[in-house]
Amino acid sequence: MSLPNPAGTGMIAHQQLENMSLALVTGSAGLIGSETCRRFHAEGYDLVGVDNDMRAKFFGAEASTAGTRAKLEKSLKNYRHEVVDIRDQDAVNRVFAQLGPSLKVVVHTAAQPSHDWAAREPHTDFTVNALGTLNLLEAARQHCPEAVFIFTSTNKVYGDTPNRLPLRELELRWEIDPAHPYHEGIDETMSIDQTKHSLFGASKVAADILVQEYGRYFGMKTAIFRGGCLTGPAHAGTELHGFLAYLMKCAATGRPYRVFGYQGKQVRDNIHSHDLVEAFWQFTLKPRSGEVYNLGGSRHANCSMLEAIGLCEKISGKKLDYTYVEDNRIGDHIWYISDVRKFQKHYPHWKYQFDLQAILEQIHAAVVAS
């Protein structure tokens, strides 16, 4: 079977196209995108992956997704790759026009994901994160309005509002009082307004609201997943993005690591790419319109920087060479744990498969094998 070629060659019959179950994944060679491709392919979908390897531009050659793309093309029979820049409205529209209403699912994972990088090139950050999302939404509305549209947002849409919570400093982490309403995690009702987001957070807010609006205004089946730290063995971690993957890489290889601010006690929750993509699949089976979900490791899988260092050292059997930098990153959270109970209520069949230990063991095995 061959999928239609946007260049105009290798087209298949319109009737045959209508009978396909097609999914389009942006950022398809990234951590979440590649996991999504494999999951939906296993469910019988034909995949169109959209990825132009801008991660290499953002973070250098070691962050390139070219290797993952090659693996997808080799291992997934019904996968076709498109080197398309989502900022290019005409190119995006051509792909969607070719696929039309046969396109059942769009999973948008492509992004510029770094606070620091966004401040260097604000226009690039905003056009990738916000304009790119608008291009995809409008193309979907014009050509496949019944398709499910899933967007990977971020907890950074809350800006530094979580830092106003009454936190207590413990030996290895910051923590919130057990009696506080947010002890189980931060839910979707926290305000995203009047707070410092970083420019990255601001561009993701714009995209987040757009996806909500296309669901609420146009009635499209859209979902926004505000992720915690998304991780897994396929993550091409760098200092500017990919917390656990980069930390384990440094621990296992002896590369120096820098801890930025908060005495290294800042807390993050971490969710394996498999568990996040399973949430995508559950939503696809029973979609809703304009829904927002916080989805991270929750109380199931979270750690401070110091705790993560200890685990990486234990698993790798090596001492991490790290230094402490007093200045924290702008807009960084002191403590963030996701409350995932809304999603669990809507989709009770979804369960975590990976805890923090299992995540780090997989990442370590991937680093050693690379």
C-alpha cells in the first residue's frame, strides 16, 4: 500500500483513500511523536509523519531526530514522512488537502520546547509554537473537520503561579503541606493569567487557547494535554531540554552537569512517553471538544533535582560531576506535580505503566547502548 504523495505522484484512488484510517503526527521523529506513530500504527492506522528536524537547529546535531525518522521509515510499513515546516501555511494545507476527510486523527507534538532558546529567537519560537498550531488547526477545519485533534501543551502555561504556593523546604526537596488542596497536584483550574511564563510559555499559551477555541467555537474534537516532564529512552536530551534524559546521559558518560537554582530541590513530575501516548489513544476512542487535561507523573512519579541525581548515580553506578548555579531559569517552577484525576475520571481505563525507577533504568540502557 502507498500513501498519496503531496508532490502529485503515486496518487491512489479517491475511493481507496476514503477507506483508510489515517493519522497525521507532527514532530513525528521526536520523543512523543515517534511513540505516537508506533502506537497508532499498531492499531491499524496509516501514518503521515511531519518533521523537518528543527530540533537539530534548536539544540545542535546531538539533538537531531534524523535517526528516529530512519527507524520509523524502516520499522513501520504504513508510514510516510513529510519534511514540512508547520510555519508554512501553503505546505501544511497541501498535505491536508491531499488526505482530506480520510484523516481521522491529528496529533500535534511539534514545538520549540525551551525557555532559554525562546528568549534568543522570539519570532522563531512564536511562529513555530503558535502560528504552526493555527496552520494545522485551520487546515484540519477545512479538510477534515471531524478528525480528532490532540495537542501537546505544557505546564508552563501556568507561568510561575505555582511558585506562589505555600511551599516548605525539606532536606532534598520543596514540598506542599499535605492539607493543601493542591497536595495531590495542580489541576486545570489554576489561572494562566498575570504571571511570568517565559516567552516559550507565552507562545504555548497562545497555541493552547487556539486549540481550545477550535473545539469550543467550531465544535471540533480537540484535546489539550498540559504535560509535566515528558520523558523516555527515545528522548534526545540536551541541557536546554530533556531533564531526565540529559541528566542520565551526563551521569553515565561523565559529562559535567549544571543545576540551576532553588538549591537543587525543585520538584518535577515525569511521565513516560508510552503512558502519555496511551492517554492520546484513550481520548481518540472517545473524543470530546475543547478539553484541557493536566497530565504528568503526578504523585506516581515525581522527584526533585537532588533526588534525580541520586537515582541516576545509583542506576549508573557513577558519580555525577555537577556544579550549582545560583540563578534559576526565568519562569522555572519550584514545585510542580500534575493532578491527573480529571483525565482519569473521563478515561478510567488509562493506567500508568512506568514509575520513576523504570523510566530511569530504560533511559540508562538507551544511553549505554548508544
